[in-house]
Amino acid sequence: MQPDNGLCMSDFQVKRIILPSGKAVEIVYLQSAPGAPATSDENLVAAALELCPECDGELVHPTAWHELSPGRWEIERRCPECEWESTGVHGEADVQRYDALLNEGTDSLIEHVEQLAHDNMAAEIERFVAALRDDHITPFDF
């Protein structure tokens, strides 16, 4: 069951990758509505949302979020380095910048996972070829 946060399925984009183990990982990107109005509410927190105010870590990630009103988002965030947690209300511009950073980070992780899977498979193939060449594999192995 999905939380009722005023968003419809068209507000999301899903990127799916298949790991070498066969497991599928789906990454959900939140898409902002085109022409969403910006807000000038003075009560909004303006901050670099990816930075931890406690340990200066750069890995702060959202654990939950919902739109309070057009251009105002309540976001729960957590730092994996020091376990800092916070909930705050943020404006559309800050949320869009944060979302872009999170998407870049996700894309980078996907690239690293794919490269690691490729490197592991290449090494496994090299070991198998060497075992075949050196007669370490016999019909009894099957």
C-alpha cells in the first residue's frame, strides 16, 4: 500500500538493473511536476540537503518525504556516518537540486556495480580458461 502524499504514478520514474546474481534492483526517481510553482515562504529551511551538520558527511539521504503544498516538501533525512536524523520543510529549488544530486549518485552507483560485475565475470572466465588449459577440469567435474 502506498502512502497518500498527493502524487500519482506518473510522478515517478523507475530504473531497473539486473545484478549478476539475477536479482533485480529498482531505483525510483521522483519527478517534479512541470511548471510547479516555486515558493517564497520564509519558514522554509535553505540548506545543502546532502551535507550532515553534525559530522560534515556528504552522504545524507532521504528516508521519507511528502509534499505539504505546492513547492513545500517535508523531508526526513539521515546521515549513515554518524546516524544523525532530521525532519525539515524545504523549498522546491532546494529539493530539485537535492533530487538531481541523488540521481547523479544513483547513476554513479549503478555504473560502479555494472563495472564490478563485468570485472568479476572477466576474472572468473580467466580462471576457468586457465583451469581448462592446465587440465584441472575433467569430465568428472560435470
